[in-house]
Amino acid sequence: MTSPDTRSNSLELTRATDADWDEIITTDARAFAMRNPISDDERADLRGKVSDSDVVLVRDSWHDSHPLVGVSMFYRMQMTVPGGEQVPAAGLSWVSVASTHRRRGILRRMITELFTQWESEGFAFAILTASEGTIYERFGFGPACFAESVEVTPGRPTLRAEAPDHPEVYFATPEQVAATIPDIHARWTRTRPGALTRTRQWWAPILADRPSERPPAASGLHYLLHPDGYASYRIHKSSAGQVRGEVEELFAITDTAHTELWRVLLGLDLIPSLTASIPVDDPLRAKLTDLRAAPVTGRADKMWVSILDVPAALATRQYSADLDIVLEVTDGYRRRGGVYDVSIRNGGAIIAPSTSKPTVRMDISVLSSLYLGGVTPALFARADRLWTDSEETLRALTASFAVERAPFSGTFF
């Protein structure tokens, strides 16, 4: 009979090689309930965005076949923080553990291996899009970017603003799209905390819009261009003939571009329903003569953040009000906690280790949620997850972390 210790010791943690990728693709298709593994083109896209040395695997040597029982990897990304600076972030993705090997510490081993790498390379942030909401808080992640789902009936909503005499929005050819939207998107990322930039490798599959990668019964992407923004949408048609539209992306640098792109979308013919995922502070509904014409049908977390280096992270962003606190951060997973003097003046922060009595206390996951400004300290205080020595301190903390625009990542990974 094999002892539990022997079985536990049979788990081997490695980095990926070329020989592993067939099994990686099959394993993740099974883990994420895909109908089929990703195509060869998608596989090439993925490998263009991640190096083998950034992929952590776990195999079970107790079995002769050494099956793959754990997969995790990360993308090297750039994230906009409040104030507009863009900083490196490790984008954790493709995390799975085989259902045959639950509760054997595989997830923790993989995440710990990656955290060690990120810390050694000087990353101040890790980010992810969570398939489940209860897994990642233990590692210091907190939900930081949110989006609302809206549904409109084209032809029904009316914009308050008058239509321009000379419209600047037009339907674009694939060549125009490829030549234009990467630059527009790059400009947009400077306007939103949480926004993720896209490299050439990220743009390639978006612009290719391969039929094999589209949702079932969905059209190719239709693009609308404006000098300061763009929108893309698909048309879905069910086997019963029901038609609906879906806005894939809408990025606007100016309010005028936002209005004019939506003007065209709201006027599309023969599409009885159009859905979109928008920032929680998107002005669309306020621009309509009837806000009920664009009901919010849902709200979801879109990106989680885990701060890896507290002093570096706090010193990187800009703040909205002066602040003086002694901050205690707790961390039950890594040694990211500590007590810090935090002094904020004219938008910038100076952080130093402190031996003073804390005036603010929170877990690293709470600080990570607060960082981009999408969640307020006051909310966490009401949830008994953030402590301050006074209501005055809480108000000052909330004012300092406030942002002009809600964070929005804009890129799924």
C-alpha cells in the first residue's frame, strides 16, 4: 500500500518545454470545460505571448505516464495605475489542477513558485481574471476592476446630444482597423487606471478574428472608427433565427468619440437587442433621454490585483488628497506585511518602515482591492475588513485613494 507521504513526494514541479504543450492544451481544455482544445492558430498565439520559463507545471511521477496534474503561467503585462503611469504586472492565467489530484497542495505550490519568481524579478503587482471568486484571496488578491452589463434596443434610446453636421464615425476596412486601433487603444490606456496595454502579440489574434475562434453562430467583427476611439461588435443569429448584437470593445479617449460611437451603435438596423460590458462609471445612460432604455443587467469583477511590494506600489500611484497615516498591512501568505509611515503631499506618497502605533490596519488583499480606486476604504470599513483609529482617518483615507475614473482593464487574459 502506498503511504500518503509517498504520494505527496511524487508530485514534481517543473517549467514547460516544447514537449509539454500538447498535454498543456488538452489539460486546460478539460479543466475549463471547453468543447474542444484550442486550435493550432490559437496555440501559436498563446506561445507568442508567454515563454516556457514562465509556465509552471506539476506532474505525478507515481504513475508510469507521469500525467500532468497542474498548470499555471503568467503574461508579462503593463498596467496603468492612478495618475497614468504604466507599470509591469504579472498576469496570472491558465491555472488548473486535475480533478484527480484535489487537496494535495498543487495550487499552492504552483502559485508560490510564481510568487518567488515575481518577487525576484521585481514585480510590484500580480493580476488575474478569476474563474471562481473564492480561490485567490488567500494569496493576497482582491477584486479591483468591475464592469456592468447593459442591454439596449437599437432605435429606441435617444441621445441628448444633437448629431453632428459632419459625422466622424465610419465603418472601417480590415486594413484601416489594423493601421489605426492599436494606437487608439494605447492612447485610451493612459486614461483609465487598471487599463492593460497590448503588444503586437496580443493584437495578432484580435485582428485576425478567425472564424474558428468566434462564438457559435456569430459573425465576424464589424469595426467603427473615430479619430479618438473605436468600437467593434458582432451579430449573433440562433438556429431559430433570433438576432442579437454584442459590443466586443468600445474605447474612447474623448466624450465626443464615446457619444458618436454609441450614436451609430444605437441606430443599427434589424438588431432587436444589443449588449455591452462597460465601466461602472460609463456615461452612456446619462447621455440618453431615457436611462431605462439601457438597463443594467449585471455587474461582475473583471480583474483582481495582488500587491507584491507594498512600499513600491504605494509610491507608484498618484493620490487625490494629502494624508498622514501609520499603515499596518497583514499578510498570512507571504512576508509582504509590515507597518509603514505613509505621507502623501500633492499627489505623491513617501513610504517608510515605522515603529509607531498603526492608525490604519488591513489585509494585503484589501489593500490590493483599494489600490486602483475601484473600491473605497469606507466600504471595507463597513464590512469590518479595514480598521482605522477614527472616522476622521477613514474619511481622509477614502478621499486620498479616490480616482476620477473607475478602473477598467479592457483586456481579458
